[in-house]
Amino acid sequence: MQEFDVVIIGGGPIGIACGLEAKKRGLSYIIIEKGPIVNSLFNYPINMQFFSSSEKLEIDGIPFISKEAKPKRNEALEYYRRIVTSNDLDIHLFEKVNSVEKEGDWFHLNTDKDQYKAKNVVVATGFYDLPNRINVPGEDLPKVSHYYKDPHFYASQKLAVIGASNSAIDAALECWRKGAEVTLIIRGPEVGPRVKYWVRPDIINRIEEGSIKAYYNSSVKEITPREIIIDTPEGEISLENDFVLALTGYMPNFTFLEKLGIALSDDEKRLPSYDPETMETNIPGLFLAGVICGGMETHKWFIENSRIHAPIIMDAITKKTASA
């Protein structure tokens, strides 16, 4: 069984940043990622443009050059992939961590491919894997998806988009421009206030001119193979429908965190317990990094403000290792 100073679970930007910091400090480490490099970014919509400018997405001071001030998904994939390869980071891809158990001073990790021992573990798994379900009849029909990839798929189709955040609004606009008949179903009274400032006027104009139909203060009651039934302020309505994009957000894998023994707040935020000075949780030697630190408040942490977690964590581990 291989032994390491630190095992990093998650090969996204922050997990990669943690690997770079561990390597700089001479710590033995591996990064374990259940998918490809930066798996979450890979699964973003093909045409997605970041809200952040490229310099705010940089890690370890490595310049991120993009065609526009705010880079696209494909540019981010290239940037983070080149960091991994040029720095020869030890990253195990398409390997899923099934369990982490602590025995004495060591963590024992079992994956679907191997077993490892580590003095420290960093969880940097993000929140993009588990969608917030709307819990209505028909949500599991094949025509319903919680992820959006390419607008071409929905051309000439009657498409309902549920949500008012960046992902929902981007999907609605892109699919409409490729010829879909788009209906937006929004729980609140308006398009989300955190929608990208250059996109929000676009969607509002499309709604006002009637190109995209929007139902505000509304919710989905049921999805059938050919219809979607909506509760609106004017009463229940039924619309012909071919596809549904339920883009209502995502959540961290709280079950995995609880299995690790990490304490979570008992309110709806489900904030994990950690020391902001070291990022160490209530389990000694177990650290959190990145957006997972926000629990259900997934809008609080981004690449740009959580990349500092990497040096904080590796400083703490280095001090522990030196004093051992």
C-alpha cells in the first residue's frame, strides 16, 4: 500500500493548486480524480464563458492568457491541463474514492482501483455532481436533464428551462438562438440578480419582446412525456413540451462528508466545520478546499477566492510534518 504525506481528493482547479503547493514543499502527495482533469469544468456547457476574468482564475501565479478578458470553457480546460502536464503532477484520473477511514495517525483510502495511506487528506470535490432536484412527478423521464451541454440538440424543439441563474439563462438564450421554442419557469419575481451583467439585459429584452416566454413566481407541478404542467399566479397551465432543462443548481456530496466524520451545521446551509486559519476540519489531518467549504451556499466560494486555500493547507501540513 502506497503511503503519502497528503492525498488530495478532487482534480479540479483547487485540487490542482493543492498538488502544486504540496510538490513545492517537498511533500509526498497524489491527486485522485474520479473523471478527467478538471472534471466539473469539462462538464460545463460547451460555449460557457466565465464570470471571472482570466487572471482571477490563475493558480500558483501561472499566467492565464485568453482571447477575451473573460475566458471560455475550452480555454480553461487548456490552461489547467497544461499546468498538470508541464508540472508533472501526480494525478490519478478516472479513479473514485469509495471510503476514507482513520486509524491512529493514518488515513486509509479505498478507491475503485487501489488502496492508499496518508497522514493528511484534502477534500476538494466541489459541488457539481449532485443536482438540486425539483421533486415532481416525471422528473426522471428521459426528456429531463439537470445538465446542459450543447444548444444544437434542442433546435426546433419545445424546451422548458427551469431556473433563473447563470446556467439557466445561458441555456435559454443559446437554445433560442439555435431555433428552440424556449419557455423559462422562474420561482421568483425576476431573472436572478447574480446573472452575468452582460447577459441579464439580453434575456430581459428577449422576454419583453416575446421571443422567450417567462413564467415568474411559478413552479413545475408535473412533467409528462408530451407536456409540462406549471403552477402560476394565474393558475395551473399545461404546455406542449419536448425537453426540460431543470437547471436549479447543485450541491456538495454531503453523504460523503458525513461518512468522513465532518460535522455539518444542522440548518439549511449545511456548512462544514473547519478552521479558516488552516482549513482543517473537526477531524485532525482532514482538510477542506474550494467551493465545498460553503455547503449549500454554493455562490460564496469560487476559484478566484478559494485558490488561497492551497497554500494555507500546505503550510499547515508542512508545520505539522516538521514538528512530528
